[in-house]
Amino acid sequence: MMKTINTIKTEMNMKSRFFLFLLSCCMAVLLHGQRQDYLLDSGWKFRFSHQVERGTEIQVSLPHTWNAPDALSGKLDYKRGLGNYERKLYIAPEWEGKRLFLRFEGVNSVATVFMNGKCLGEHKGGYSAFVFEITDCVTYGKENTLWVRVSNAERLDVMPLVGDFNMYGGIYRDVHLVVTEPACISLTDYASPGVYLTQKAVSREQAEVSAAVCLSNRGEARRLTVRAEIKAEGKTVCRKEQQLQLEADRDSRAQLDFSMKNPRLWDGRKDPFLYQAEITLWDGDRLLDRVIQPLGLRFFHVDPDKGFFLNGAPLKLRGVCRHQDRAEIGNALRAEHHEEDVEIMVDMGANAVRLAHYQQAELMYDLTDRWGLVTWAEIPFVGPGGYLDKGFVDLADFRENGEQQLKELIRQNYNHPSICFWGLFNELKESGDNPVDYVRSLNRLAHQEDPSRPTTAASNQSGDLNFITDCIAWNRYDGWYGGSPDNLASFLDRTHREHPECRIAISEYGAGASIYHQQDSLKKTVPNSYWHPENWQTYYHMANWKIIRERPFVWGSFIWNLFDFGAAHRHEGDRDGINDKGLVTFDRKTKKDAYYFYKANWNPEPMLYLAGKRNRISTASQRDIMVFTNQKEVELFVNGQSQGKASPDAYATVVWKAVKLQPGENRILVQSTSKRNRLTDSMVVIQKK
């Protein structure tokens, strides 16, 4: 029988996929020695728990969330329940005698994993990776069934209990099958890389580093060699190795210490230089396993009066906060989404980021390393803010879960040089079940896990919670949720005066804005209303940044938020379900005026931006024209007539007051006066009587 075109295409696609599979296998061996890593993001079937009849499943690929449609539409009771993911997994016969692991990068928020119907275990926590070994649970040479039951239901034993953001359900990050030799670098130490690079002492003259390597042996005892090589741009600059006896069916630990003369430092945005630490495990001349980790050598501290210092030099941390979701896809982000977000941070001129309010994708920490962004990483210990419910309940299961998530955060990200702060909570309250003692225990645990980094937290109230962590920061919205920006200045000065020992930062400050809401005059709005004019957000940020910049004791500030994000319970701005405090829209397509204010102040690359260009209709005959620029001098033209030249103030801002408009169309042009690389920006304003 003659094959149809579709049949031929199907066979060709199958052959192509098989070829790519073989190629990926070969590449895995070449890149990782005997460790093989297979991505399991395709071939999944999904159904909700109430869909028990056969044939109700749908085909999905990872990353996936079931809440993109309902949560992002502002549906308050979006699906918080149980979903099922299932796929077939072929286990090659040649893998018998090796070890097999499943590594989940992120499942929100509770995952129960089954292999061939047998329960492997449960993981509680939606933002950290976890690993199950499946060596003894599979049939070799056959297809096996992997089943993951995922719940994002409200629970009192899993952080976070509440949050001003969506709790998207699903397997929203990658899943891997990892195949190793019987003896390997451990994958199951809280899903860490199994390697911990501790910078014992670092200066510009010398670095003392210790590499602790967790080893796992299955089967008979054996004598093996652990080798650590530090490489710079492909060349080995330091090498140490250690022989040790691995006992049968036991885990063990090796430690290799080394010194480096005149190291090149990881110096933030100035020079984010990274070494590579290549850790290998050998049986004689046979390579058993290989793990590569970043090594960025740096030293830093926070002074209560002078702020943050990196490698001995003061560095004012100009930061942003980031949630891990975006329009249409929720939290099911791919690599290009993380990359785009960091590129926008760098374009704006930020040198720091608070990854709120939970552990984010491994790639994000890789990117902050690579781009030199000083990073605040935190666990999802989140309070209610201005809402009801509680962020802490004094239950043993809840306490245990918080400790587990803190260990996962630290161990999985221990080697990232960009991380300089471990965050322990956000906006908790001391009423009812008081979290003070528990936060103290988390603080001790963080120092046990990592003595090299300070702890911090984001507070929005007074009380004992503010005096536990090494550093403390406040979420302040002066000029948005009541008051004026002047209140921020008073708060900072009073707090520094009354508590001179405190290392103070601003963990959040921001105001909502819709690019569709424009007004001629500057009028403060009601935050929970459906009117969020863009020019008030611009004014808010200009006023708040001036206050922050003028106070050197503020070690860092973090804008809330760089991007609009999903919050189903919010009914404000230009639509339901969105927190619009971002400087960039939810889809990342439009940068609001306040974004360019910061870019002019933070990024030295030449720029000029005409603010208010979306306000195209004017009922007044006069209008203030404002420009953000880092050029020495700019000139304004209205309908071809010069309105004069001006230089920006200390905050990269130029304002022409009461510029006259003619009835009808007005063409407004601003340009730098430098003839070399002249910059221009323009807009059209319609003046209506």
C-alpha cells in the first residue's frame, strides 16, 4: 500500500527526533563525562483531579501552568486544587547497573511523584528544585509510567500562606532524567549541585577557597579520586585532588583547599568575571562524574553609615524587584523570558535585584552572576501586607517546611557570587502567633548553612522583627498609599538616628501606573481605584529616588516592581487581576516614563527621552515639557520654533515650564545640542479648546 504524505512526514519527524535524541545523548556524555542529562519537557498528558474518565487528558509541554487563563483574568477564585501530569518514560537496557534520578526544577506547590504506580515521595514548596532516585523503581528496556500529582491548594503547612501575587499551579519549570555511575557527586543533598565553594578569605592579592564535595556510593566499597580544577577562560589556573575510600552504600564528603595569587575579582556590573570550578570524580583513569560550578571571587560588607561595599569600594545598590510571571503564560517561563528580563534590568542601569518573594529559576541566578547584578535571594515567608489572613501559623509542620525551603534556597544557590543577601521574610505581623522566635531560628539556620553571607528581611512595621537579621529593609509607599515622599525622608532619618547600628535599606517603593491613563495636571489618585495616571508614578519615583540617593547610609533600594505582575485579587488600574506598579508593562512591550527617569540617572550610555508622550490630548493652552537625559545640553522645538536650550539638573531632568500650544496639532521635538551623535525624541500633542 502506498504511504500517504502525512505518513511519510510522520516517519521523517520520528527519525529526526530519534537522531536528535541520539545527538543529545552524545553531547551529554561529552559535556558531563559519564553523567547524562535528558530533558523531559515533552509528551505529557494533563488532567484535573476531577476528570477521572478516560480520554479527558490533554497534551501539554513543560513548562506548564493551568492558571494562566483564569488567574490573569482577575478571577478571584482561580483554580487552586489538584492536577495530574503523566508521561511514558523509556528506560534503556544499557542503563541497568547505573543510577537514575528525576530532577524537578520547580512544581507549585506540592508534588507527589509516582513511578509505575509506586509513590516515590512528596515535595512541599513551589519554588525550589527537588530530586528523587528511581533506580529501583523502573523496568529496564521498557516504557515506564511517570505520574506527578500537583496541588496549589491553600494549605497551612507550606510557605507561602498568603501573598499579593498569584499561586500558579503546575510543573512550571523543566524536569530532567539524570543517569550516573554507581558512585557519583551527590544529587540528593537538598537538590544542590553537590559542590560547595566557600570563599574563606578573598582580597585583591590572594584568595583562599575550599571546595566541599558530597559523594554518593551505591554498591561495593571503592577507592576513588576527587579532582578540583579552577579554570579561567578555558585555562586551568589551579588544580587539587584527593584520594578517598568510599564505603559501600554510603555517602561521604571530600574537601579540597586551594589558594590563588592576584585573583581577578567578580566586581559587579564593572567586571562580572567568573572562574569555572570543574569538579570530577575518577576511578583510576576512568571519569565517573563531572560537575561545573561558577566561582566569582569577591568580598563585601555593609556599613551602618556608609552602606554597601564591594571589594573594598562603596557601591550604592540601585535595585529592582522581580516576580517570575508575565502576560498570557503566567509563571511558565522559558529561558528567553528570563534573559529578556535581565537585559531590561541592565538597560535601565540597575546594579542589584531582589528576586521576590521566593526562590527563582536557576537560570536567573546564572544571569545575575553573568551580568554582575548584586542579588537578594529569599524564601516565600510572606505576610498579608494590607490584606487579611496570616503569613505565620505556629505549627510544627509549617516551621519544618520553612526550614526545608531555606536549606534548599541556600544549598542550591550557594555558589552564585551575585547572591550577597539571604532574605528571611516579607511583611510579617507580630500579632497572634508571633513569628519573632521562629525568625530568630531561621536566622541561626541561615548562618549555620552559610556563615559568609548576611541575612536580611523586608518589613513594613515597627517591632522586634526589625532587629533579628544582619541587615533590615522596609517596604515604603510614601506618596502612594497615603502621605507624601517627604514622609520617606523623615522615616529614614529618624530610624538611622534612633538605631545607628542598623544597616538600613528600602526593599520596596513604588506606585501604580497605566500607560492608557493620562492627565494634563499632576493629581494624586486613589490607589485602589480604576484610575492610575502615568504621570503620578513618574513624579513619585523622581521624588523618592532623590531622597534615597541623598542618604549614603541606605545600603540599597529596590523598586517595586520592574514589571507589572499578576494578582487576581486586585481590581484597580486599567484592568482586573494586575498589579501595575511595574516600570514596564506585563508583556514587556512598553517601558513607562519612570523607567526612563532611572535610565537617565543610572545608565551612562547616551540617552534622551521626552516624558508624557502618551498624553496626546491637551485641554490647556500651555504645558510643561519634561525630558530625561544624560546629555550636557538639549534644545526644545515646538512647531519648528526653538523654546530655548537647557542643561539637566543633578537628576538628569530638564523642564520647560508653561510652553504655549496652538489649537490643533503641535509637533514637539527635543534634541541634544552636540553635533556628534545627536539624539532626538518627539511627540505630537493635540490641543483642544
